[in-house]
Amino acid sequence: MGDEIQEYFKHALMVAKEAGERVKTDFYRNKNISVKENFADLVTETDTAVEELIVAKLKQRFPDHKFIGEEAVSAGGHCELTDSPTWIIDPIDGTTNFVHSVPHTCISIGLAVNKEIVAGIVHGPILGETFTAVKGHGAFCNDVKLSVSTIQDLKQGLVIIEGGTSRVPGVLDTKIANLKKVVENCHGIRAYGSAALDMCFVAKGSHEAYVEHGIHVWDIAAGKLIVEEAGGIVCDPSGKLYSLDILYY
Ligand code: IPD
């Protein structure tokens, strides 16, 4: 399986870079924007086109593989994780940044086999940073090996915490309570607007943690492996290690 995974990974990296060219071109143009769950949950024509491109290119090479893509699922598509090789795709993570021409936007592609992420790619075409990991082979940014921070005391740490797209009052209350708890206990907080990049910044060691209440599997699938391969962990609020069996939380 090891060689096969390397082959899947190399092909997906090529596809991510091709998709990145489309994102880069559209980044400097006027965007065609629609809303999903609410006025703050955005999708552009580029999100949909890039997801279609990625799925088509991967399907052509690996016809038996399965797909979970943010835009297909948001449009009512099936979201099921089985033991089969499954590509979990966020065509533009950081859509709001993309809309507002903020460079923190990326393509996130994770590959799950037996419900475990075995390869992850987070490609930031505007930032010029490509984060990658293959299970058991470390995590890299533009081929430089990554390690998480060695700081153990959160009070010495810099933490990323996102507001997200939900505007449901109860959800916002939890987010504000989390923000208070985090800010009380660390050097400072940051929010870059892309969960996948946030996780890569933790993998890089420039931030000690990333916290978000209410996230989707496509936002974090690739980042999960990148963090783990850099020596970090991904857990739920109780401290239990995050498993892909839970697709949403
Ligand atoms: C969003 C981003 C954002 C996070 C939201 C996600 P999208 O993903 O990752 O940082 O706070 O929860 O939904 O919509 O840009 O793919």
C-alpha cells in the first residue's frame, strides 16, 4: 500500500498545483459570489469550478476512489466515509479571504484509507506555500521539514481561534466563551480565516494551537495529518483524539 499511497499523493499534488493556478488567476478578478447557510457563509464560482476540476482529474486517474467535496455536499450531495480510498476536498479553504482578496486562502486535499488520513496537501497559491504530509514520512512546507512548537505552557503560546461562518446565537455564545478562555491563558490570539492554513501554522511551530468550535471534515482532513506528522495532535474539546468517524462537530 505504501507505494500506492505515494503514487496517489504525487498525482494529487500535481492536481492541487493546477487548481492553484485557477485560484490565483481568479483571485485578482471580480468574484461571482453566492451565499450558503447564511449571509456570512460564502461560495464563489471559483470554489465550484476548482472542486469539479480536482474531482475530474483524480477520478480520471483513480476511477474507483470516492469523494467528499465541500461544494458538492453543500449542494445536497452524499457525504459518506467508507474504508475505500476517499478524497476529502476543500477547493478553496478561506473563501471569505478569497472574496476579500486576502492571500490566506488554499486548496485542501486529504486522502483517507480505512477512515484514516494517509496523505494531505494544503496548497496556498497566493502565499506560495505548499504544505504536505504522507503518513509515516513527516510533514513539509515547500520541502522543508516541519516540527510543532516545543513550548509546553500555554501562557507562553500564540493561539489561533476562528469566528467561523455560523451566526446561530447559541453557537456564537460558545465561540465567545472559548475566546475568553483562550485569551486569558496565552500570549495572544490570531485568526487567519482558513482552518487548513491555521493547522499548517501549528505544524510549522509558529503557533502553539488552533481552536475552532463548529468545523467540517474538509476544512481539517489534510491539516490533521500535517499536524500529526509534525509531532502535534488534533483533539475534540474533551481532549479525545479526533477521529474521522465523526464527520462534523
Ligand atoms: C472556513 C474557513 C474558516 C473557518 C470556517 C470554515 P471555507 O472554510 O476554514 O477559517 O473559520 O469554519 O468554514 O468556507 O472557507 O471553506
